[in-house]
Amino acid sequence: MSTPVHDDPLSRERAHLAASRSALRAMREDVQALDISDVTANWVNAAVLERQIEDRIKALADLSETPLFFGRLDYLHAPGAERAEGAEGECFYVGRRHVHDADGDPMVIDWRAPVSQPFYRASKKDPQDVSLRRRFGYTGGDLTAYEDEHLSDPGEAARTSRLLQREIERPRVGPMRDIVATIQPEQDEIVRAGLSGSVCVQGGPGTGKTAVGLHRVAYLLYAHRERLARTGTLVIGPNRSFLHYIEQVLPALGELTVRQATVEDLVGHVEVRGADEAATAVVKGDARMAEVLRRALYSHVSAPAEGVVVVRGSRRWRVPVYELEEIVRELLARDIRYGAAREALPRRIAHAVLVQMERAGEAPDDRVQDAVARNTAVKAAVKEIWPPVDPAKLVLRLLTDADFLAEHADGVLTEEERKAVLWAKPARSVKSARWSPADAVLIDEATDLVERTHSLGHVVLDEAQDLSPMQYRAVGRRCTTGSATVLGDLAQGTTPWATRSWAEALGHLGKGEAVVEELTAGFRVPTDVIAYASRLLPHIAPGLTPVASIRENPGFFEVRGTPGEGTPGEGTAAVLAACGELLAREGSVGLIAADARVPELAAALGAAGIGYVGPGEETTHDTRLTLVPASLAKGLEYDYVVLEEPRAVVDGEPDERTGLRRLYVALTRAVSGLIVTHTAELPPQLAS
């Protein structure tokens, strides 16, 4: 005999899911049916409103593969004002966005709402007035299971959620997905931290720091939408491949207005066509270069050589040299932007003239002051005393004129450092110069010295450990009046200028007051894999806490090789065999190798008929293999990984420490399994 629907909890939950989807569809249709033809004053307002409606329609999209809700909270009662949302007997379904029925009653509560917070933080020790927490399991878009925790029942022992583990370990194909169903208490505290303060998250591989940063943006947009709509938000990633990988997380949460960029995008004042040697890039990226640039810029300000004579009608008004000198000294002492001071100078001179006019019995007004400021003699004096400076031309002169550099780097850079940054072959113009990425950052610094950079409300900086001090300054300029979320792992710093401590990095960013939080619980990387990779930590980041995997499934892990005996051909065959073996499983596969090995492996995959894509390209169910140069592996993840020739990954970097850090990154990209293949000897640091 079948169980009636009203007695079957799973059927009731499925019915609620179906009703919620219908309600969401109705909400979307209501927005689509809006007629704005007679509600706007002009075409500009109409265009703005139309864009807002389009964004709202997109935000209400029902993604068939994405569960509308993933949990349920049953509250006991509401004893105080702080429990006002959880009235007695009420239950709330927690999901990615708010859904209400035709009467306006909530059917799904946004995961960011205060009433949803206990879903992530309540426990047996602190039930937070929750009697029952229910998690839902899905297959595709179908609700197929549920799991209950009776938090107020002292007789029920605490246990690990099977559905939570299954969701963490669920095979993944395509871009990164959100973690709203699996956010842990320590992650939730960071996600819901206030907008006014900056946060730095140190987290090893698989601790979810990137996801925490993205969900923090989504939370802040929910809690401070009007403010951030005015000031803007920005997510900064290390490269385009990484940004492509994460770009669907925020839209899946209904947030469509967050800009994503690399540091190179932010400082794109010139076309970058060159590259620096590591030693040169280190000097150019040093924070001391900011002082060199400041000195070089303000060296253009010169003392007045003569007074200014302003002719108005039959009268001549003279501002003597000593008064001009006082005006210039005062502007320099104010420490305002070079361009702002230059704009203020003619008005200061005009004010001095107006004072003389008033003493002579005239009554000049603002129009007279404006006219005097535009006087030919005043404009000529300003050009002589405080000339305009093009930031790119300033940097070009510093990098090509040895005497100019020596003058302004005296006592700041050593002679060897000055030689390192000077171009061997001077460029004829800004346009023809082969600018490097580090040069572009210098131009951005100079640009900010001339004119203040626009500041945003909140900036998320991911993989921050790889930035130079000057790059930190460039990012910091974008949030001087806002806050920042800084994400990274000191052990994964793979640039010669990688930061040595978060205190130092935050100082360069201008956020020295930021709170540093450390995530040490690993949700992504299997136990055996992270334990193997952590053998490198004493050599690359002494004192850093190793990640402790909370995964009950130890994962699939093998090291395969014939050190000292194999041939390159045998090594390639072993790689192809490992890829074929892992592709027989469900989920995505990443083949990570030293950059120099990628062309040969690409040819071998093609000859073997194994389809693959590159980093940043979309995988499909038919093409699930991604061929990844080790230099681009950071931030990416795959269900299974084949890592070819660890020794070659280490040797591909300019020094051993950077090479071992690159290897640490490559070893920790797997969610379910890792196969390491090699013919060369493994790095000794991997020995047990």
C-alpha cells in the first residue's frame, strides 16, 4: 500500500519545491509584464529603468540544475526581539534567493537573511532556538533525499552530515559553483563580517577562501545594496582563466553587477608588450619606487622667477615674486595631488589680485576672480611654475634617463638597483615603448600622484600572495574610502616578489587595520593528497599551519614512476594511460604539467584522440579533460588530476623555493583523486 503524500515527508518537500518554482516563475512574469511607457520623464530615465528591469528578470532566472532551496529551519519560539523572525512553530526554507507567493508570504528565504544564519552556525551546543535543521539532497534538479538534525534534542548525538559530504565531493564539470549549501561556521563568520572593516583570509588549498570571498560580496550586496550600488564592487583575480572559472558564482546567487578584473586590467594605461627579468621586476615592484616617482613628479615644480602682472582695463595689478613663492609653498605643504594643486594655483593668484582690488576700493565678485584666473599672464605663470606632466612620459624618462633616475632615486635605490631598472635600449615615445607589466603599475602610481584614483565601496583581492608591493598599492587606491577582502595562501606565493607576511601586504594595501583570519579545515582536497602535498610546507612556508582535511573519503592517490630508468616516451605513455583511466570515472580531469611540457603533451593527446580544452575554456560532458600549464593552475580545481613530472615543475621556475611552491599548488588541485607520474627523480622534499 502506497504512503499518502501528506504522510510522506519527501513528497511534501517535493511539492513545496514545485510550488516554489511556480512562485518564482510568477515573480519573473510579473516583472516582465511591467509597462514603463508612461512612468518616466525622459528617455534617459526610461533606459535606466529598462536596464534595471532586465537585471531583475535575469536575477529571477530559475536554473534547472541549481536547487531553489537546500535547507530548512524549524524554530522553537521567539523569546526576545532578537528572535523576532523565528516565531513559534515557523519553518523557513533556505535557498539562493527570496521567493514569495501571490500573497507576499515567503516560500524560500534568502541564505543571506538574518533568519537563515542559524542554518550555518547552529549546533548541538548552541542550537540558536532551532529545533530542526533539514538538509536536502538533489540529483540534477530533482529533490531526492533529506537529512534531519534535531538540535534541541539532547538525546541525539551530533554527527557529520552525509549530504554535506556528498555535496562537497560531488563531481564537477564546467565553472566554479557556489557553496551556499555547504558554508561552515568559521566561513560564515567571515562572509557576514561588516562592510566597514577589511578582512584578510589566509587559507590553504581547499579551505574555500575563494568561495568565501565571493559569497562575502553577495552578502554585502544584500546587506548594503544601496550603498554599494553607488560606490561599486570589484573582484580581482590573478588571470583571465581564473576569472572565467569563477564568473558564474555571483550570477547564480542573483548578483549581476559585480565587475571582475585582473591587476593588469586596472593599470591598463598603456599597452603591455614587454617583459622584465625577475630581478628587474622585483625592483620595479618595490614600494620604494613610489617615493622615486613622487620626487620625479614634483621636481617639475619650480620657484617663480618673476612676478605676475594682470592688466584689467586701464589698471595693472602686480603679484610679486615673494607672494607667488608663498602660494607655491602653501600648495606643496598641503600634500594634495599634483593636478589638483596645479588647478588651484591660478585661483590662488587671482585671489591675491582680488585682495589688491578690494584695498583699492573696488568690489570684485566671483566672475572677476574667474576672469583673472583665465588671464593670459596668469596662465603663462602657472605653466612655468607648475607645468602639466604626463604620467607615462614621466615613467619613460625615469627608465631611460640615467641622470634623471639617479637624481630622484638618490638614497632610495642602490646603484645596482638603478642599473636593473634602466632600459638598455631607450624608446622613442610612449606609444612605441615595450612596456612591461611592472612598468604599467608604475604609470598607475604616477597617474594617482597627478589625479586621485576613483575608490570603490568594496574590493575582493584573490590570490593576493603573488602581488608586489606596488601592485598592492594599485589595488589599495581602488578602495581608499571602502573596504577590502584579501584572500590568499603564503605557501602558494609563486612570484619572486611574493609577500612574506600579511601584515606587510596589508600595510602596502593601506589596510593595516584589517583582521587576519586563518582557515585550516580542508573541504576540497582529499586527506591523502593534502598530507602528501604538506610535506613541502616546512620548505616553502615554515610555521604555516597545515590544512587538515575533514573529508571522510581519503580520496584516490597514487605516485607512478620509474625514476632513473624511464624514457620521455614512456613518461608520455604513462600520462595518457592515467588520463584515460580517470576519464572513465565521473567528473572533470585536469592534466597539469610544467609549461615547457605542454606542447608535447598537447600533441600526444591529439594523436591519441583524447579531446581536451585549455584553462579558461568550458569543459563539457563530452570533453572533460583540461590541459593546464603549471603556471596557470592556481585557483583551479578538478575532480581528478594527473600531475606529470614534479621535478620539471620545480625546475621551470627561477629558484627552488618558487618551484616548490608551484609544485604545492599543482599537487592540491584535485577534489577526488590524484595520480603523479614521473620518470625523473622526485624532489627530495617530497620524501616522507
